[in-house]
Amino acid sequence: MDVEAYIRARKKVRAPLLMTHVVCGYPSFEDNMKELEIMAQYGVDFVELQFPFSEPSADGPLFVKANQESIDHGTRVAQCFEFMARVTERFDFKVLMMGYYNTAFKMGHEAFIKRLKAAGACGYILPDLPIEEAKELHALSEEAGLFPVILMTPTNTDERLEKLGAVAKGMVYAVARKGVTGSKTEMSNEVATFLERCRKHTDLPLGVGFGVSNREDLDFIAANADIAIIGTAALKAWESDREKALDAFFTGLGLTKS
Amino acid sequence: MDLFDFEEGREGYYGQYGGTFLPEILTTTIEEIKHCFRECKNDPGFWAEYEQLLQEYSGRPTPVTHLPNLSRKLGGAQIYVKREDLNHTGSHKINNVIGQGLLTRRLGKTRVIAETGAGQHGFATATMAAKFGFECKIYMGEVDVKRQRPNVFWMENLGAEVVAVQDGQKTLKDAINECLRDWVTNMANTHYVLGTACGPHPFPEMVSYFQSIIGREAKRQIHELAGRAPDRVYACVGGGSNSIGIFQGFMDEDNIDLVGCEAGGMGPGLGRHASRLAYHDASVGVAQGYKTYFLQNDDGNMLETQSIAAGLDYIGINPILAHLWEHKKVRFEAATNDEVREALKLVMATEGLIPALESTHAFVTAIAEAPSMSKDEIILVNMSGRGDKDIFTVADALEDDHWKAFIKNKAGEYGR
């Protein structure tokens, strides 16, 4: 089933859909698997597996630490692909690779796409790869049936949003505010206006991320977009009290376990 | 050769190096800077104001000095030095900072941020911010804060906030990441004063443009002093701003050997140095907004770097220099920490000059090569900064007992 059909089917079950995030190898691959088990129980629809990078300049403090510690523990790219294959084998949610462009550049575009495909991913998010530099990678993705997640941001002009919309596939990631991952976003009229601007330039499902952390945020996203993207808040919960806190976090979002 | 006459659709590229690789949130900000810089470059009044300001504020033009004692001792080429150490704040960094200060004003922004390694760029930025009336925040790796306290002291007293960056290896590259994080949040009122000719386009071009003042002056001065162009020009290369600055004065002449001197640290081997081109431990990658040679592993994660000079301790290199190196227009050599200590002692003792540890890397290579050149050949070394700031590091390296006693005594006074 292609991703748009998947999203349509899932939307009949709930609103908004949910996309969550783990940093591969942090605190460990075993812990990642436990986090994903809980995410699966709550019916998460998409999961980003972040491949750790030494220079995560678009991430906030918690993810910076997670990237760094994972690399310090010796996490390698090959292990992230192996882990991804195990995850896609085991769970029903769709999996995306998230990371920085150098990971793809260093192994070569073809190898990157081939390995993602083999590991069962449906797409990838490379926030430091602008569309002008992504033509070859996007063409290879299309052939392989993978989609690159394009980011739209509140500082973009309408002209730029139009360009972004023209190359987007699968879904669009709307960045709710300026800044890095992890600090709170006030889901205000300003965000709603921005999402309307995004909507003018794409018909694809809209995911909203950066600072999404509670039920009110989810309700806001349900009313204004399609997918709530939760990153830091879930890792924060895991760090505070592992399974118990992560479970409580999802319950607090008003979700029920299957 | 006009390095900045880009091919259609290849703006910001030097061969295969350079480009702009930034999060989408910065696209509008970068476009704004590109537009503003283009205006400045095409406005003759802008360069005139820039030059005037550096003359009044920083004492430019800095002189070129002949080193007769050192030349005689080595018995080969005549050595001349371009004295960027005589700038206000003690290094070439002020050139770029004054240029970007004028740009910040034109952009209508009121706050500047900067990364710094040795502290020279942070120091220069803090000075500029005080002069222009900008709010200023400097990001500096915790390791560098510890080894360059005198510069931190001045930055803070000039009114800048200095943040000791705790991530990664806690040096220059981590300070750059922290600046990018600040910038994606505060770009509405903030200009990022990048200190070296690295990072996303248009920074390599912009920093090279401002630093070209070194080469423009030096070309004229060496002709006046020595009657002709130099045979070889040496400059240290961390990010690669002082080197591209002086090289631009001599690039149009084919027979001038341009030599970039990198941090050889403890010698070749992964993680032991910060040499991207002279040793063969680096490969092409994309990080911190641009494509160039990086010291990285097979996964594309960056390696640890090592150098006695905080200002050379960087994973990537000016993409323009990577391109020129590939086309054999610039030669690269590395100087080890031990060689730097010896060269510094020699230059101090024979000429009474105190180059910064960074600049001493250029002296190492010049000193090694001068003896095999003839007496009528001419060497020009870019002394990018002065060594006063390194007093703690140098005193340690020289195991100076009088200094140790002084510090103990001072510590005792503070302890009371």
C-alpha cells in the first residue's frame, strides 16, 4: 500500500495520525526496541529512526546529547540499517529514516536508497539537504518508491513554499516554529495561519512537528493538519522513568492501548 | 582568475566544493544576506568605507617586515612577514568582522553571534559589536575557554556574553553548531558573523572578500620593499581565512608557490591532527552547511582533531582552498606541535617577533624550506596574529619556572 493510501486508511481510525521518533542506539538499541513496543501498542502510525550524526546542528539539547552518546557508544550506520530491518519486520507502523545529509552522501546516493529500501523504510527526512541539492537523490527515491519528506517552515516565502510543494511526495513536514527541536510551541493562530499557507501549496498530508507535547497540541493538529510529530517529549518521558513514564505520556495524550 | 564568477546554476561552488546545505528555515535569511552582500560588493562606496574604518580603527595598512637575522641564519631565501598581528585585537580577524559589521548594519539587524576557537574571532567580534552598538553572544568550546582565558576575559569585559559549549569535542566545530542553533531561532534580529571562509555560501566568498585586503596590501608592499613579487607565500590554514586573504594578492601570477600550512598536531594518523589536505586522513563530505574535505570516518561522522593551536583545530577546510589544491594552485604542508614550539622560540630569539601559535605553523614550513632556496629568492609569511594570547600554552610548553612561580603566587593572592 502506498503511503497516501495508508494515511487515508489510518485517518478513518483516528485524528490526528501520530509520528514518533527514536535516536538509534540511544540509550541503546534494546531500549529503542522497548520504546517502539510501547509506541506500537498505542497505535503510532509512523516512526522516524534517527541515524546519529556528530554535528546535529538542527537539533535541540536533548537530541544533541542523544546523538553524541550514541556515537560515543560506538553506534555505526550499518547497525542502524540492521535495526531498521528488524523494526519494519516486526511492527505495523511505517518507518522513516531521519538524519543528516552526510550519512547519505558518504555512502553514496544509490547505496543509501538501496539500503533504505532493503531495510523496509518508506522514506527519509534529511533536514540539511535543500531541494536544489536533492535532485539526484529524489530521482533515485522515486524509482525505488521511497519518498523524501520535504520541510516547510514559517520563514519561507510563498514563492518558496510553492517550489517546496512542487517536489514534495508522500507527506510534508510543517515546522511549527523557528528554532531547534525540543522546546515548547504555542499552538496559536500564527501556527494555524502558517499551516493554511502550507495547505495552499500542497495537497499532501501535513505533519506538524517541533514542540508537540500534549493533548491540546494534538487537538490543534487534528483541526489544522493531519499528522502530529512527537520527538523530544517522548524521549524526555523515557529518560525520566523508561516504560512507565512513556506509557503515562501516551495515556496523557488521551490515547488508549490496543 | 575570478574565483567568484560562478557558472550558471553553480552559485557558491568552487569546483565540486562549497554550496549551501542548511535547514529550510534559514533559506530566506541566506537569500537576504546574499542579496545584501552583492549590493555591498557592487557599491564602490562600501569598500571605501570599509578601508577607511580599518585604517582609523585598526591601523591598516599593516606593514610588511623584512627578517634579516632569520634569513641570514637559515642561509637561503629572504624572509618577509605581513604583519596582521599589528591589527587591533591582534589578528587578521578584525578585517572580516568590520566588513560583516557594516553588512549587519545594512541588514538592519541589532544582534550578532559568533563562534570562536582561539578566541581571536570572538574577541574581534565583541570589539566590533561594542563599536557598532550590537548585542553580542560568543559561542566557544569549553576546551578552548579553558586554554584561551585571556581572550574570554576581554570578550566579557567588552560586553559580550560568552557561552562555553559543552557538546561534542567542545571545540570550534561544536561552537559553530551552537551558532547555527541560535541562528535558526533568532535570525529575525541576528546576523551570524562566521569567522572563517567556511560554512554555507555566501560565507566563504564574503569572508574571502573582506580578507582580500591582506593580499591587496601585501602585493603592493612587497614590490616596494623587495622590488618584485615573492617566490613563495606561506599562511597557516585552520578554516582558511587569512590564507585565502593573502593568496588572493598573488593568485594571478603562475610562478608564485602558494603554501597552506595545516595543524600536524602529533603527526599523521586518524584523530592525531587537524590536517585535511597535507595528510591523507580526510575525505569529501557535507557538514556545517557546505561541502569540502572533512576529517571523518566511513560513516560520515567527524573525527577528533588535535592541535597546539586552538584556531587551527577544525574538521573542515575553506572550499575555495580545497578547489585550488585540487588544481595544484595551492600546495599544502603540515607542521607538528613540536615543530611549532621550536619555530616560535627561533622567531622570538632572532627577530623579536611573537607570532600566535596558529601563525607559527606558517613559519615552520617557511623555515624548513628557506635554506634550500637561493639568497635572492623571496619568501612572504603571513603572520596572521600575535602570540600574547598564548602565554599560558607557550609557558606550559616551555616549562617556564618563573611563570609557574608567578601563577602560584597569583593564585595564592586570589585564594586569600
